[in-house]
Amino acid sequence: MSASDLALIRGDLEAAARRGVELLEGHGDSAALPLRLPKGRVVALGACERHAVAVARESARVDTGGDELSLRMLAGRALDVFVELEVSEGPVADPLEDLLSWLDAGGEFAVRDQVIAAEHDLHLGPLASAARAWSGLDPLWWPRTQASAAVHLAGGAVRCDGRTDVELGGRCSARPSVVVEVKLGRPHQVHLDEVTHYALLVALRDGFAPAAVARWYPGGALADMAVTVDVLHSAALRLADAIGAWAELHAGRPPIERPGAPCSWCPDAGECPSFEPARDPFDPFGDGDPR
Ligand code: SF4
């Protein structure tokens, strides 16, 4: 991938961001700026717009318990922390105590309280054991965890934020740059969308594309994928569509309902006429509670 390929991709995204900003300003809705497109929202908008709107609405209701995570999401957060611990500090000694201490240190007090309440259903031991696969990583790979991969467009009026689970290699290491997402559950198209989105953000952040992105599933092999210009074009199209859709939704367009996997954990599932139970509930441990 050349620098000019990346410049073209950035130019297309800047154009999409400016169109979104102009739409909102034209509707006198500048209060919606900056438009925020975290990774989860970009992927959610591609799956079901109404779901993305519902999640954003519930997340804003901090006083109603709307931030409560499902059991699978709590388990996913625990797995992320165990991998971080293995990569950055060494072996997990006591899964519960180490997890609570990490969440405390990061100011994630609400998540810590939910972990305490759900301790007996979370099965932290197997998650911590699976994360041990990350121990002993060669420091020459220069491993980093939870690195920011934010891209701001239209002078900061559109903000596409993300944090990669693990980054390896890159310029300072003289090894290929690889982005790894830690995933809980069976391989799913949504996971592919997430890693290719990160490939785009990291490419725009660093000025060059990572050599590969990969998904790591507990107990499974690393599923890697080369980052080609087509991969980045596809991710950029998805992001441009998400920017446009989020601006239109803020301007008053009704959200489109697309039933699928997110129906299983959708805040609007009880009232949405398009609700359908997901065929793939991402159920690796047999608990039926999708991440
Ligand atoms: S229930 Fe399904 S179709 Fe309806 S908003 Fe939620 S995810 Fe979309």
C-alpha cells in the first residue's frame, strides 16, 4: 500500500465527514457535533441502525443502570484484562483479585461492582488460563495493549475513536506491524468488521498500514489476514457510510431496522417489530449470553 493510496482514502473520509457536518449545520443541529463514531457504533450502524441508536440512548442514561453489561460482555472485559496482564505484567495469580485491582486502577468502578455481583457465573479461572497463551511474548515484538487509534476528521467535528487490544511490531521493532483483537465467542463476520476497522484507524494514525490484523479466540489459533489496499478501501467505505448514517439519524431520519445477531442483546428487542432471535448467539461456553 502506497502513501498515495492512504491519502486517497483519507480524502474520501474527509469528504464524507464534511458532508455529515454540513447536513447537521444545515438543519441547525450543530449541538450534535462533534459526531462520535467509536468502533462499536460503526459496526452497529452497519448491522442495524435502530440498534445503534438504542445503545447510544441507553449509554447516555447513566442514572438508570443503562450501562449494565451482559454476562458475556463482562466475561469479554475480563478476558481483555487477563491478556493485558499477561502481556504487560506477567502471570495472573488470582483471577478475581487481579481483575478487580486492574478495574479499580483504571477507574472502572461500575464494571468492578458488576464483576463482584456476577463472580460465580463468570468462570474467571478458564478465562485466565486461556489468556496464559500470551505469556512469554518475545519483547522484540514490542507488544502494546489498549493503544489509542483515533482519527479526527473535518477539523475534529467527526471523531472516530478506538483502542486496539494488542499491537505488535512496527517501526520501533523492525518487525511487521500486527494488530490483534481478543475475541470471546465463535468466529463471526462482526469480528472481521472490527479488525478491518482497526486496520484502517491504525493505518491513518501511523501513516502506513499494518502488515496484518488478527483475531485471537481463547483456545484457538490466531486468525490472521493481510491488510491490502482492498481491505482498507472496504473499511473506509463502511466508515464513510456510518458517518453519513449517524449524521442523518441526528438530523431526524428514522433508523432502519435490520434483524440479526444484535437482536439478542438489543435494548429495543421488547418493542421492535423486526426483532428476530439471532441464529449465531456467539456462544462458545454454552451460556447462551452473547457478547
Ligand atoms: S430488535 Fe433487532 S431489528 Fe430491532 S432494533 Fe434491535 S437489533 Fe434491530
